[in-house]
Amino acid sequence: MSPNNKETKYGIIITFHNHVKDFMMPCLNSVLEYTIKPRLILVYDNESNDPDRFFLLKKFNNNPDICFIRVDNQLENDGLTGTWNQGIKKCFENGCDKVVLLNHDTIVDESWPIFLKSIKEGDCAYGPVSDNIGGFTRDQKRSKDYSLKNSETLKETIFLSGFCLGFDKNALESNKYNENDYFNPAYPFGYNEKEWENRFRKREGKLILVEGCFVHHKNDNAWTNIKLLRRHRKEPLPLSFSFYFRILIGKFGIVLHKYFPKIYAKLKPYFPTK
């Protein structure tokens, strides 16, 4: 196969902390079933003490597509963000063309290849729709039925939740936080994707919603009690007033749409979609 016709290689980065049987195992099974080859699946065990992690290793350790990495001290490794930064580097070192950051509490289905194939070269980052977002944009919370009816729709949005983000190499390299890191290590968990997206949008990068891909998100709270989450962030969140204002208006639109649909229909043109 000539270099111009080289198959796209996908890198999937999944980080977990405990809850192996309830979340990590179903997630990994679904990723193995539906992720296009060639592929590299990096699984970061972020200081888990769940004994089922050994069962996970035993079951999948001989799979050539999977690489397990154990993190013994999250405080020293910058939490979830640290595994993202290290995983992205490892993906590129192993010839991956596209990279996906995926939460361990998700399950992908037959629509997953639509998401992977939608990741194009250029200044864009991508996210799927889901039943459970836990983020700021109303656009991303959709049903499976909605996704099926909009299987070919790509839509620009103002924010993508970090439970699943897809990038090509250019988008990540052009928006690095510093020489060594893609995501700001001052945000080991919360706001890591928001800070990245804020920088990305300032340099005219686009956030694209792939409505034809539905990812079930269970919203695990495995990290809730980790002392790392109680550490003060090293920097205030550098998001503009306009960013928060657009989010507030978007939230107001959700309430109107649910309880006052007739009023919403008249005001819809004034609510942000980008």
C-alpha cells in the first residue's frame, strides 16, 4: 500500500480508577468490538485498588491492540490529564493518525465507526451525542433514536463534553499547552477539556458534534473521594466572560424548550448554536 493510501490508525485512550466490572470491562469490550483497525488502545490504571484489575489484565493482556499502563501515584502524574498527555504522545509515537479520549464509564455501539471516520484533518475537535452529558451544551444530549435519524449530520457547537473527544494530529499539535503537554496539567480532572477548548476556539478551531454517533455514558464518580480532587488548581480557569454568558443563555434555552415550547420557538434564533 502506498503512503498516500495508508490506512488510518486510531489511538483510543481510556483511564480508569476502580469499578472494573461495572464500567471498565463493558467499555473495553465495546471498544474492541467496534473500533476500526489498525488501532492502539491505551488503558491507564490510575491508582486503582480494585482487585478486579488483575482479571482485566489477565483477560486482555495478550491482545496486541491493547497496552496497559499502571499509574501508582496520581498526585505525581497530574491525574486524568497526565494520562491524556502521556497517552497522546504514545499514540503518535506508535503511528496513530487520529486520537480519541474516552471515559471508562462509556459504552460505544455500531455507530462508533461513524465517529471515527468523521475525524478529519484540520482545526477541528469532535464529540458524539449521548444520553448523559454532565456538561454545558444542550446540543450534545440526545437520544439514540435522534442519532439514528441524523446519522450524517455534523454540527458546530460551543462546547464538547470531555467524556469522549476525537482529534487528528494537527488539531492537537497546533493547540499544545506547552512544549511537553497538550492539556494544561494545572487541571488534573475538572475543566481540563474546557481550558483546552477555550484556547482552541481562540485560534479559530471548531468543535464539531457528530450526531450520527451515540455513546452511552454512565457518569461514574470513581474519583470523587480522591485527595487529588481536593487539591487547589494551580491556575484560575482562563475562560472568557462571553464563554460563560453563552452557556447561561443556552441553559435558559433548555428550560424554555422544556416548559414553554411556544415561547422558545419564537426566541430560538437568539440562542447560541456555535
